[in-house]
Amino acid sequence: MRPLRSWRRSRTKSSRDKGRSGLKTRVASHVAELPKSGIRKFFDIVAQSKDIVSLGVGEPDFDTPWHISRAAVTCLENGGTHYTSNLGTPALRQAICRYLDRRFGARFDWTKEVLVTVGVSEAIDLAIRALCEPGDEVLYHEPCFVSYAATIRLAHATPVAVETRAEDEFRLTVAALEEKVTPQTKALLLNFPCNPTGATLDAGQMKEILDFCERHDVILLADEVYSELNYEIDDDASDPEPLPSFAAFPEYRNRVILLNGFSKSWAMTGYRLGYACGPEDIIDAMMKIHQYGIMSAPTLAQAAGVEAMDFGDKDVARMRREYKKRRDFLVPALNALGLKTLLPKGAFYLFPDIRATGLSSEDFALKLLKDHGVACVPGGAFGACGEGYVRMSYATSLDKIKVAVSRLAQMLG
């Protein structure tokens, strides 16, 4: 038998040598193995360059409407600098429920079915961690928001990509889901209107996906942060129809977790404010994780959120009209240059097909950036099936978009 003292010396030496061998040995393997975001590389180049027209940033170019920011200032002046309830202020949770009922026909109990979070990203993370255990699978569609697969892995679950295709206008189909679902599938995470494609789903298509979830006992995580940026809306209607939402089907309310926020609709990205609505047991589980990790969302931001939801409809409509004007210029311009581009019905992104150029997505984006001063994002950053495409954001002024098109024409000329 090995002497205890010798074993301790050996173990200490081994641990010391392991620590010296490099950072990777000290970082959890499931974190060390995560790839870095494919977007950041291009943003770093843009930050170090001059005279760049950026079609890469997924952030509104508008300032937060002043009456919304003023609500935060008033909260500060009145001493609103303390923690709130872990769930969020009663005022904001009630405002969220009024807004969801008015705009989507979705109804929740503010006392136990709503959790205010630090942006939608935290809400997504909380939902997956509250639901999943090692061995569980989470379906998600690609192309998609860059954090989905990583967030699922960090919860020790297995991400399972479901491809969406241009011939389906990048909509998620039940046929594609049926090919990927297994007995280990715990949840489905999706985002419509979609970043990066701008694809949308109508109420009928949502119902088909909800039926799929019911058949397979799958929880639906609906990231609807772009829900207000839907260009099918008639802004001139005196009594507008409700916007489509997975949360608007009462027969499925125990199967849906709605994830939404303020960043895109009201240009409040810096406020870092989001929310989750869903069944009481799941919201309570999410709150426990939030309670230990965050405590509560920023108090000043919550005050601004109440103002946005109660009095911000006209601000959203104004920004939506401007985005639509830019979209309607940029889509035909790209098609005229030979880059096949679908007309997106939501969000503020285009996903042009660049395969005709003979370049990979990354080579195309690098050439456009370094040689012509226009930033976009390679489609591969949003999943393997995004190769052959690039994402272009029209969350920038029409004048800058026109400059970008001129420079792109020079590159392709």
C-alpha cells in the first residue's frame, strides 16, 4: 500500500504541475470548448477602423425616446436606487401584463407568472437552466441568434440544430422538427421575427408548432424580442389586430414560456431589461436562479419600462415605419447587384445569398470591410447552414445605407 505522506506529495505535485500547464486546465471543459462569437471578430476590426459604414450591429440606431428616459431620471430623483422584488416591481409586472393583453391577446397573472430579467438573454439562460438536466436535448433553429447553442451547452444540455431554408423563407417547419425530435427532447427554443433572417411566422404556423410540442411533450421557449418589428402591421388602422405570439393560445399556456424585452422595440439596449412569462412552477424555478445570481433587474430601468409599455406605442410605430422604408430601399438594391435577397417581414436584418460571388461568407465580409469600408456579418456566425449568406442590418440611417450600397457595387463591379 502506498504511504500516505508519499501520496500527498505526489498529489500536490500533480496539482501544481496541472496548474502550471496553462489556463485550459483550470477552466471547466464545457466552457473551454465553447467557440467565441463569430460576430466579435468583425466588431473589433470596425472599432479600430475609420470611415466604416456598419451594417453589422444588431442595435437600433435611434436614441431611447426621452419620455422613457425621463421616467428613469424621475425614479433616480425620487430615491429609486434600492433593490426591488426578485420578480421585479409590481408596477412593471402589471404594465407587462396590460401590454401583452392589449398588443397580443396574451394573458398572464402578474403576481406569479411574470419575472423581470436583465435583458432577454438572461431570461433565455434562466429558462434553459430551470428546465434542463444533463442528457436533455433542446431543439433550436439555425440560422439563429449566436448565443443559443452556447447557452444550452452551459446548462449541460445538448443543443440540436434544426435547419431552416431559403426556399421556406427561413421559416421553421414541423417536418424539419419531426426529423430531429427524440425522447430526450425537453424544449424547443425559437426566435420569430428572426435574427438574422427577418423571417416571421403567422398564427397558423405557430399553431402547427404548438401542436408538435403537445404531441411530443416539449416546452416551447419563444424569444419574441422582435415581435413589434413586424412589417405586416397596419400602423394606420384605428383598431389594429393583435400581433402574432405563441403566448396568445390559451389552450397551450402551460407549455409556453414567453421571452421578450425592451431593447429592440423601444431602442433601450443599454437599459438591459427583459422579462419572462409562463407557468407558475417554471417562473418560480427561474426566479430562484435569478435570485441567487442577479437579485433584481436595475430599478431605474424598470421605471423606464413602465413608461415604455404604457405610453410608447407611437414611438415603436415611428421606428417601425423608418425601418420599413430602409428595408424597401435595400432589398431591391441588393437584388439588382446580383445578391439574391428575400424580403424580410420582421426584425431589421437582411440575409442575402452571396454564393454567386464564389467567396465564402467570411471572405466576402472581410473583403467588403477591409477593401470597401462596409461591415456585415458572415452567415456562418449564425450556424453552419448560414454559410453562403451574410447578415446586413438596416438599423442605420438611409443615407449610410446608400453609401454602403455604392461601395458594395464597386466591390461587385
